[in-house]
Amino acid sequence: MKKNNRFIIETKSLTKKYDGKAVLDNLNLAVAEGEIFGFLGHNGAGKTTTVNILTTLLVPTSGSAEICGFDTVKGSMEVKKSIGYLPENVKFYDNLTASENLEYFAKLSGIKNSKEKVTEVLEFIEFTGIEHKKLGEFSKGMRQRIGIAQAIMHEPKVLFLDEPTSGLDPMGIKKLREVILKLNREKRMTIFMNTHLLSEVAKVCTTIGVLNHGKLVYKETLENMLKRFSDEESLEDIYFTIGE
Amino acid sequence: MNNFAKIFTVAKKEYADALKNRVFLVFLFFLLFLIGVSIIVAAFDFQGKVAVYQNALLKLRQSGQVVENLSEPQFFPLQLLRGAIEYLEIIGAILAIVLGYLSIAKEKGNNTLQLILTRPISRFSVYLGKFLGNALLIISVSGIVFVGITLVVDIVGKTMLTGSQLYRIFLTFIFTIIYLLIFFSISTLLSILLKSLPNALIISFVIWILFVLIIPQIGDTMDPDNQVPGGLFNSLHMVKADQTAILAKFSHYEKMRDNLEQTSLTKHYERLAFAFLGIKDTYNGKSLEFIFSERAIDGWWISLASLLFGVFGAVIFVKKRVLWKEE
Amino acid sequence: MPIIFTIAIQEVKVLFRERVFFLLLAIFILMTLASSFIGLVATTTTTSIYNASVEFLHQAGTDNIPANPLNALPALTNFRNVIVYIFLIGSLLAIVVGHRSFIRERKSGALPLLLTRPILAEKLFFGKVLGISLALFAIISATFIVSVFSSLLLPFRHLVASDIERLFLFYALSFFYLLFFALVGLLFAIKTKSESLALFVPVCIWVGISFVLPELVSGQTPTALLNPVTMDQVAPDGTFFALMRTYLGPLSLGWHYTSFSSQLLNNSLQITNAGIGSALRDNSGKLFILLIAIGVCLSLCFYSIRNYTIQEENIYE
């Protein structure tokens, strides 16, 4: 972990209980600016709950979380201004065209020249010529790219992606990966990515964290991790070793 | 398992599913409650009329006028069922729509339809199982309703219904089942046919509102004697025989109105039920032979429609290749 | 443009592109149009029947025949069926408008996006309510225009200035009536997990308000309540109905709407040709109750949206 960076995402003893059952249990997590953080864990480990708290959608039972130094509960409005979010399975409004969908969210994000911005962002993610098509005609992969466009239009400091590759074909996954790397490189965006796919993590992430039953069991840069587990055969084995 | 046992398994599951479903239970209790209320309201309404009559009688006697023109309101227990029949038409139909919708929606919603269709059972058997299960459910619901009705009428009317009256209630019960199956089949059909389930539901409601409320309402407001408060003929002080003579000249208009009403399947059911129960004065106290000779056509209409929509649903279910949601 | 308008315009835009909404709207407008025609056919026939009766009575030697009662009916009689259609179809349409407004966000997965934008929840909510109101306003205006134009085509009755004023008040009242149902639709779309339940419960409430409460208060069966001539008939005497009137009377919004509308459109059995002023005075309580009901729904909706927690969207269609 680079020492000179301040933490842009930080949680302190973050706990979320549903009906008395802890889904997140004293989670302490810190992500530095400029990182691509891969948040790993099996289904039901609490990844989406974490992202929901970090994006202000849920209020923690105890503990706290900060984005860019703002508390996600007390400073939720400031947090919202600093983040972009792509939830899993977002479909948008089928009856509106791609640009109508994007313009709406651009306005809600406080962007003034929404039309120009939409054109600009679609060019950035290299997805043009579809502006006037209705979303109803789009494939899952195409919707996902509109989702990315929506999430980065207002140039947030942190981008949250919840299982971004789920349901995409290999070509779609490749394109998404390119966009993520480009955003990190060119816009210095910090990216927080939920996933259970190790292959993805290895290709894009700079740091990984592993969540197991609501607890962070491991956090390390990819580089160090590969050093430590050099004798292991694959990332998958590493994951299982940590997960146990 | 042989084919019959499989059909029976599907039917049994439909029956059990519905009894566990909150939407269905909400509507069922709502229906039972409304029918109970409507009978009680009708009883109080009748009491009110008797009171008005006795008041008028008293006043006329005191002023020394002739009281022959005033006829005492007569009590016919089956006429208390007018509201009950209307609620069966309205809420009963919604209940049937709910059943049809759920029967398909629950499979589409969690993609179990693909599972069922890859089991060694024919599509027709699946449909038949679903139909039978829900038909049994409709029979049970109507059974509860009509047993309840009979008891309430006995209690409110303070008399035991005679055998012939019970038979008339039984006949109404049979045609109620047939009527409700129409709406069940319509909503099943639409849920199978349309890609979007919520749209299927809303369009079922549109059909419901047309048959149940709009067409009968138009027919009612087109009644010439309904144009003036209190009635046109009353304002002219004309007796019934003269009214009929005049109206005979306008039979084309009446025929048009009748034809319009006939496009509503609900109206057919209502005419039949009102005839059986003597709610419509023309049929009150008339023999069943007479009622059948006049109103059999209505029975045919709803039976035919019920059959047609049921068969149509089966054909679509068997023939439409992709029944589940496509990604 | 303020955010609140952006949201409101989006609401209207998306709604007017939904096919099912258009289907319902088309039926509604068509019925309003048809009601003029139905009225024309019915009154022409009734006049012919009257003439035939007069001839018949003359031959029978009766003198002193009353004038055609139809001619005594006010010009706004042409509109009395509109009350029924707003009461019947308009309110169902309004439920669908409110229902779709929130379900759409849930199903498209746009809800987490909306809630993570830097906008106050108040603005989001009132933007939506404004959008719903705009949509209802458009629907009401459409029926208003259709019914005024179609009544101009009817040869025998012409509207005067005070009639227009009455019509205006009637449509304003109708707007609030529809708004109430739209908010009920919205409320259950927020509160209920299952999409079908979110539609069925408001329909239940609709049946309750349109038919059940009026029946308890007036003793009228559902079909009689849909007949504009007898619509506001009062209940027969008796302790039962007196009790119902006292306790359930205030709650029966449907009854308030039809009876108030009947008086506004000069169609009432109770008071014939009451002035606008007195109609408003007599019915201010009903209007007040309707506004209270809207206020209650509005607060409940707002409260539920504030406390709405994103969860695994498990809509069992």
C-alpha cells in the first residue's frame, strides 16, 4: 500500500444487522485514492451490503463509513456528489432512448450542459451511434455500458461497481475492463469493485480485500499477494486458503 | 406416475398455492364480507320501505282518503340477493382474474415454467391440471358463498327457505361457477399470451371494467324512462298498459339497447341469476320452465364463452413455443 | 431548470410512452366522447316517446298534459355521464398512474441510482408528485376539451357563462379526486413488496370507496350508483342507515364526489338549480374531507419513501 496516499474510502467497525443477525461484523476497511479495489467474497458474504452503505443507500447498525472524509450518514449529500454507482442488473427506462436516459441522470447529478456531456461520455467509453435507440432494444451488455456512462458522467472521485461483469459475454467483459483501466489512468478515479470472479481481479485490480461472513479476512496489494502465495498454483487456491 | 396422476398433482398444487396466497385471500375475505353486508343492507332497506308504506297509509287514513292505490311492499327473501349477485359479478370476477394471473405469473416470475415443461408431462396436461385446480377452487369459493348466503337469508328473513327456493339458489350457484371461469380463462390466456405480466393484469382489468361496469352502465342510462328524475311516464301519470303500448312503437330503440347489453357477458349472467331468484319482477313467482324458456339463451352464452376462452387458453399454452421470459 | 421540474417532466414523458397507459387513456376519452352521443340518442328517443304519449293522451281525452320534462333539464345534463366515467375509469387510470410511477423505478433498477444522486429526498418526492399531477391534469384537460366540443355539436342545449364556471369547478374537483387515487396507487407501490399486490390492494380500496361505502350510506346497489339520474338518491329511513350516515358517511369519498359533482352540474335530485355559491357552501365539508384524505396519503407516501430501504428487489410479478 502506498503510504503517501490518504484513504478515500474508510470504514470503522462497520456493522449491519438484519433481525439481529450480523451481515457485516466490525468491518474495518481502507482504500487509498487512485486504487482499483477488488472486493472479493462468496455469495452472501456481505459485499452488496457494504456497497449499499458506502453509497448511502443503507444506514449501518453501528460503526461508520467515510467517503472523501464525509460520513455516509451525516454527510450523505457530499458523499453522493463524490460517487458514481453502477448497481447489479440495472435496466433503465425501456421507453426512453439512450441519450434521454443519460440526460435525465446527468441533470439529477447536477450537470448543466447535459446534452454535450452525454455525447462526450459516450465517446469516452467508445459507445456511439446508439444515442437515439430505445433502451428496450438493448442487450444486457449494452445496458451495462449505459450504466457505466451514467456512473462516470459527473466525474466522481470514487466509482462503485457491483458485480459489473455478471451476465456479460467475454467481449463485453473485455470492453468493460478497458473502460475501468482508462478511467483509473486518465481520470484518476478510484474504483471499488464487488466481484466473486478472481480472474477479473487479477486483470484489473491493484488491491484486493476478501470478505467472509461479514468480516474482512484479508487485504493486500495484488503484487504482495502474489509474492506471498507464489507457491500456490492459482489465484483461486489463494482465495480458498484465505477464505478458510 | 400415469398421466392422470400427474394432472392431479398439478391441480393439487394450484389449489394449495392459492390458499397460501395473500392476494387471493384478501379478495376472498373481501368478497365474503361484501356479500354479507349487501344482504343485511337489503334487509334494512326493505324494513325502511315497509316503514314508509305504513307511514303513508297512516297519513292517508287520517285524512280520510282511499288507500286502495297503495300496495304493501311484499317480502321475497331471494330478492335480498340482488347486491350479493352484483358483488359476485364485480369482486367474484376480480377474484377469478387474480387466480388466472397468479397461476401463470408464479411460474414465469421464478422461471419454474421451463422446469415444468422439461418434465415428462405434456403441455396440455399441465394446462389441464392448472385449469382443474383453479376450477375446484372456484367451486369451493362459490360453494362457501352460496351456503353462507342461504344461512344469512334464513336468519335475516326469519324463515326457512323452501326446497324450490333452494333449488333456484343451486342453479344460480352452477352458473356463477361458469361465469367466474370466463374471467379465470381470460386472465390466464392474457398472462400466457403477453410478454409483460403487469400488462396482462391491467388488460384483464380493462376487459373486466368493460363487461362488468361500462356496458351495463350504458344500457342502463339509455333507458328512456331513466332520462328524467322520477321517470318520464310517472311525470305524465300514465298507467303501465299505456306505457307498454307507446313503447311498442319504439321497439327498434329497445332492441338496440338490448343488443348493446348483450355484448356484456356479465349482463347475461345477471339476467339469468335475476330470473332464477325472482329479483326481476317479471320473473318473480314464475315457474322454472317459464324462466328457462325465456332465459336459456343467457345460459348458453356464458357457457359457450367459458368453454371458448378455456379452449383458446389451452391452444395458446400448447402451441406458443416460448412461454417463459426471454432475457 | 430546477431539479424538481426535471423529475416531473421525466415522469410525464415516460408515462406517455407506456402502451398500457395509452390504452386506458384512449378508453377513457372514447367513453367521454361516447357519453355525449349516448345522451343524444337517449334524449332524442325520449322526446319522441313524449310526443307519442302526448298524442295518445290527447286521443284519450286528457287535457292539461305537462310540458316535456326533458326541456326543463339544465344544459349541463349533457355532462352527467362524465361524472360516472371519471368516477369509474378515471379513478382506475389514476391508480395505474401512481402505481407505475414507483414500480417503474423499482423494476428498472433506477431506484438506487436516483437515491445516490445529490438531491434531497423531498425534491425527488415532490418532483414525482408534481409529475403525477401534470399527467392527471393532462388527462382531465383532454376530457374537458372533448366533452365541451362534443356538447357544442348537440343541437338543443347551449352552455352559458355560468355553466362554464360550473364545469370548471367540476373538473377541478375531479382533478383532486383522481389525485387521491393516484396517491393510493403510489403508496402501495412503495409499501408493498409484490408488484401484483401493489396493484390489487388499491383496486380493493377503489371498490370500497366507489361501491361499498356508498352502498352502506345510501342503500344503493353498485349498478344504481352508476346511473347518473339516480346517483345521489338518499337512503331510506331507519336507524341502520342513520347510523351508517353518521359514522361511515364522512369516509365515503366516492359518495362525496358523485353528490357534489351532481350538484355542480345541476344534476342533483336533492337541490335543483342551486346557485354555485350555495352548492360550494353546502359541500365545503366534502371538499375538506377529500383534501384531508389527499394530505394523509401524501404524508404516508413521503414517510414511506423516506424510510424506504433498498433491498434485493424481489418482485414476484
